[in-house]
Amino acid sequence: MRRIALLPSSYPPSLGGVEELTRHLALALAEGGDQVEVWTVTPEDTQPETVEIRDDLLVRRLPMPMPATNWRALQRSTSLGPRVLLSLRRAVAAFRPDLLHVQCFGPNGAYATALSRMSGLPLVVTLQGETVMDDADIFEQSRALRAALRFGLRHAAAVTGCSAFTLEDAERRFGLPAGSGRVIFNGVSLDPGDAAVGEVSNPRDFRRRLGISDRPYIMAVGRVVEKKGFDLLLSAFAAIDRGRRSVDLVIGGAGNALDDLQRLAGDLGIAAQVHFVGRLSRQEVAEAMSDALVFVMPSRLEPFGIVVLEAWRAGVAVMATIHGGPSEFVVDGVDGVLVDPFDVATLAAKLDALIHDAPRRRAIAAAGRSRVEAFSWPTIADEYREVYDSVVHPGGGSAPAVGIRRQEVVG
């Protein structure tokens, strides 16, 4: 049994992939007998420290100002930072963790690195694609945060990433020694009691609620930003011969590219067949996927792609980008179809072929539904336990820092 302090960049009730994956990891670790606390960041630096019990886990939220080099930000971090570190040291004294585990490096990672150095606790850093997918490109904008990440990766007893693509970016740009990281894929809840696992109970009511027509549809979901490639999907959808375009397109999510996408749908003459349904709850995403013919993830870049796992779980055929992590776990032509979304003509042709080939769709969906069992959170938690065991002596304390080989992926 380990005592694990998880330090994610954000945590529920905030919404997002890191929030959900950290929650499920924490619950899986706790269910397996480990003691877990979550120490995370308040939404605003001006908010006070809070402590709450969520899902039977202690969750501590602290203001953690962004590392900075300009004078005003330095003044604030100089005055607030020591108080935050004092609070974290008190949390260490109260919980007595065996290790600190950062999920998605941001200000949380900078403070965790400092805490590790002060306390002697081993630090595990998990990269979730934050260096390439942040909407504001914060690692390009903040010299201090870049330096904090470089220092954190050098100091960490172990580094993991959600994909080899993510680790390779850390090697190329942030000084992670080549081959020293380990790939641990993200997971998905397969618990029948989880609201996101259920199927559509009444498709007609569900469609009416979201304003979707009675026609069959293909689906995409995610943050509505340029990197997610929804504009490329719209262009491919419009390129399908009008006489064969017998389905609608449903796009779920919110973001700053929504107005541009709506205008593009109008310009392409497909507005009547495209439904922008806005931000969806986890249950609504599951319902929408379950009722779709095909799920498409057309990202220009995708560090991992949890939505692929969610689509597999929902039993829908998947098309996913070749750019980034999906090609590391999706077997092209077996449990999914891999596409280059920049090649709009080929994307359109592959989508058209899959829409009109029901036996192939069903076979791909069935293979995905079978494959998703390997991504259950108890399985993923066991992989993290292997990392924890490599950095903590059986009797407590840090183990010597050693490189951890990358997980081999077998298709």
C-alpha cells in the first residue's frame, strides 16, 4: 500500500480531460488499497485555500501563481509562493505521502518540484500533451514555465507520458533524456454504474433535446478550437457527393472557433445537415456516441485522444487522426480507421466508404468495444503502481533514480 499525493493541474468540479482522468486514477488507486489525497490548484490565484471531501477523497485546493519573470507577477509569486509551499509542507506532515505525482505540468508542477526538493519525496511527472495542446501556447509564452518544466523533468524520479509522441516532444524541446520516460496510456471508466457508460434509453427524446434530426449522423466532439480540426471535417463532409451524403454531422463542444465553423458550414452549403449542439455532459456524450454511425476525431494534433476510448466503449466505429498519439493504440482497419485530416479528399472518401459499408462499420465497432477492456482504470492504475514501486523503497523513502523503459505497444 502506498500513500500517494496526486497534484493535477485541475480537478472536478472543473470540466476537462485531465480532471476526469485524475479523478478516475485516484479512485482506482484507492479502490486497490492505496491511500490517496489530491492537492490541486484553485481556479483563481485570489481564492483562498480550501479542503473538501469529494468521492471519499480529501481534496486540497491552493492558489498557485504562474511562474513569471515580469516584475508585477514576480512580486505576487514572491509573496504568495512561500505561503503556498508552507501549506504544502503542512499537508505533507499531515498525510505523510510516499511520493508526489503531478498530472499535467503547470504551476502545480513547479510547486510540486519545489516541494519534492524540500521534503525529499520522490516526484513522478505525467505529461498529458500540455506542451502542445494548450490553447494559449503557454509554454511558448512563458519563459519561466518552460524553465520550470525543464527543471521538473530533470529532478523527477520518473516521467511518464500519455503517448510516445508526448514524450518525444519533451525530449526534443524540454530536455527529457531520450528513452527515460515511460508511456502509460490514459484510461476510461467501464463501470456500469458510471453515467457515461450507459446507452441511449430513448433516442427520440435524446435527439429532440439536442435538436438533432431523425436522420443517421456521424459525430465529433471536443473543444471547439483550431487544433481539433473540425473545419477539416466540415470540408470533407461537404466533399462527399451530395447524392451519397445521406447522413448529418453532429459536432459537440464549445470554444472560440464556433462562429467560424458555423460560417464555414454555411459557405460550404451544408448548414442544414450540420448540428452544433454545444457543450455536452458526460452522459450526453455517451448517448450521442451510442446513436452515431461513425465517430470522427479529425484533430490537427492529438497527444492521446480519450474520446476514442469513449467511442469504443459506446460501440461506435472510429476514425482518428494519424497526427499524435492515436496511431499508437488504434490498429488501422481493425478497431478504427486512421486518417490524415489535412488530406480532405482522402478523409471524405474514407468517411463516405465507412458510412455506406454497414458490415465493416459493425466489425470495427465490435473490435473497438473488445479492445477498450485493456484501458480500464484498474489496469492503468496498476501500471502507475509499477512506476511508484520503482521510485520508492519498500520500507519508504526514495529509490535511486533510474530510467524507466517505454511500454511496448502491441497492436
